[in-house]
Amino acid sequence: MCVRDRMGPNPVWQAEALSGVMALEAGMRVLDLGCGTALSSIFLAKEFGVEVWAADLWVKPDENFRRVSEAGAADLVHPIHAEARSLPFAEGFFDALISVGAYHYFGTDDLYIGYCSRFVKPGGQIGIVQPGLAEEYETLPPPHLAPYWKWDFCAWHSAGWWRRHWEKTGLVTVELADRLPDGWRDWLQWNEACDQDSGLPPQEEAQMLRVDGGRSLGLVRVIARRTE
């Protein structure tokens, strides 16, 4: 059954795309920032044996703890209620920070990477994956997407934009910034599966992805290390 949280593409698929290029090891402390329904946190804990703090503003910790417990991961995943700009952690507490489908909601601020990176140990990794663009456009939306475009899509950016956005601070070194191969297809497949499972009329998002066909939209991934 498809868990439709209306928070973007399949979080487990996205977490898997991050974990494949990050150095995660059992016993590490990981912050899952904007974890939503904590599915990404559960995946990382069970797959790699990392201890995860599942932080979200919109989903209640009680709801996520039930999900975590049912998945048998209560000893490794700690759901908390937190605002991305007011995190209750000590500097350098985490070995890694990840954000799946959420970072663009708060991280386009020029100063945010300086704030969140301080919670990661020097040399620790930061990884994000989320909807993004193939390139930066002088004018938005691209004409073929005008019927579907919503104002908050302006937070979607290209991999190159995110690389520059982070590296200009000198606080992190970007190791990888790319578009996931066929990421738009995964995104579309998730929407189609959820629409079918819900029994409701198809969402506009799926139609937008079909019309675009990967020309402009996809999933963007960025991996960096906090400067020593």
C-alpha cells in the first residue's frame, strides 16, 4: 500500500540514492532533517545500523514513534518536533546530516548552510536530495510547465546552483552535485502508484511530470563535507 504523505517523491528511494554515495557506518549519529513520516529514518537505521534523530515540524513525534516502533526501529530512531532554524542540538553532535525532499523549504537562505553544518562534526557529511531543475532559467516557469506551476516551485534549483550556494561560504566542500538518473521517472512512478492506491482523481503533479518528460524537472542530489 502506498503511504501518501503529500510531501514529495518516495522518501525511501531518495534516502537510498543518498546512502549509496555517503559513508554511513553502524553506530553513527545521523540527523534526518525534515524527515516527514520518518520512512527515510527507518530505512537508514535498519539498513546501516545508524542512530537517527528524525526531526520534523509538520508531523507529530507521536505519529512517527508509532511508525518507528511498528518497524522495529525504536532503539535506533528518535522522533522529535523541531523547526529547521531552531534545532535543539549541540555543535558537532552528528556524524552526518541528511535531508530528503525537504531542504529547499528552508535551505535557499544564503546563511542556512552555516547554521545547520555546525551540528555536524568537522569532516562529517551533509547530504540532500529533493525535486530540482535541470538548469537555472532566467524566467520561471518554463513555458511548457506554466499550467502546472505553483509559486513555491521557485525554491527548486539545479545541482550546479546548490554547489555554488554551499561552496561560496567556505564552510563545506561539495563532493557531488548531480541529477539522479531517471529521477523524474521515479517521481512519476510514485505519483501514479499513490493516485491508484487512493482511488482519487489523478494529481496535477503526475501530469506535469509526463508533460515535462525529464526536460526540466527531476531529483537533485548534493553531498558535502564540513570543512575541517
